[in-house]
Amino acid sequence: MRRLLDRIYKLSGYIAAFFLFTIFAVVIIQVTLGLIDEILGVLIGKAYGLQISGYARFSGYFLAAATFFALAYTFKEGSHIRVSLVVQHLPQGLRRWVEVWCCGVATLLAGYFTLHMFSLVHDSYRFNDVSGGLVAVPLWIPQSAMVAGLVILTLALLDETLRVFLGKRPSYADAEGLLEQTSDETSGSTESTPSSTAR
């Protein structure tokens, strides 16, 4: 079960990376088409208006998908910004229950947003809502990517809540330990500088 969950989180990260690359590809193609159009305008005196229809809107959809699919993976990797100024100074036993409370509340909030977003997708599908512009995209398609990302985030938060409740080390704590180790090494190197200079 642990391996399956980790694979889901990693797959979610890969999907987010794919959508980021797609944004890059769309922008590069659009810039290239614009450049070709400018060159044609100079050479033959006529521009054809080469462009990807609705490229800005598609890039926005891809960005939303990338953002939501990245949530669970970055959370499990400890890349989310966490204000742990108080938590890190608590005794180990009390810290565990504070972490359980934090993860539990986050799970409930993520679950609420997931249900709300699912309701929005259902309404978009039922009323056949489409985007404006030249290319009419059914809105439930990009919204579904957001729902999928939120479902995986809720799963990751629930997984982390149970993990901390059972007394295991949180996944995101590994990144905090790495940051503490880096800051210790940095402070250690600055402390040793004056003594080496004195010699």
C-alpha cells in the first residue's frame, strides 16, 4: 500500500511536469510562428497572422493543471512553505499531536475544496459551459484536472495525518532536517573563518 501511494504522488508530480513542459512548447511554437510571420512581412510584404488560436487560454489551463497536480508531490517532498517556528521548539510528544491537528485540519479543508470543485465540474458538464474565444473548450475538461489534483492532495494529507498519528516521522520533516543541516553547516563555516584568519 505504501509503495502504491508513493507511486501515485510521484505520478502526480510527473503529470505536473508534463503540463509545465506543454506550456513551454506552446509558447515556443507561438513565438516561432510570430517570428515567421514578421519575416514573411518583411520579405514579401504580407503577414499571414500565423498563431495558435487561444494559446494564452490553453497555457492558463495547462498552468492550472500543473499547479494542482503538483500539490501532493511537493507536499510529500516537504517543498510547501510551512511556518514551523513554534512547532519546532515544542517537546516531541506535544509536537506530534500539534502535527496531527495541523494535518487533520488541512485534510478537512482539502476535502471540502475537493467536493466543492467536483460540484463545480458537475455543473459545468450539466449546463455545457464552454470557454469564450475562438476555440470553445468545455470547461469541465480543465476543471477535471484541478479535481484530480485536489483528490490526490487530500489523499496525501490523510496519509500524512495517519502516519503522524501512528507515531511515524512525517514525510515533509526530511526536507526540514535537510534545511537545518544546511544552516548548521553554513553557520559552522562562518564560525571557523575568524579562527583560520587569526592563524
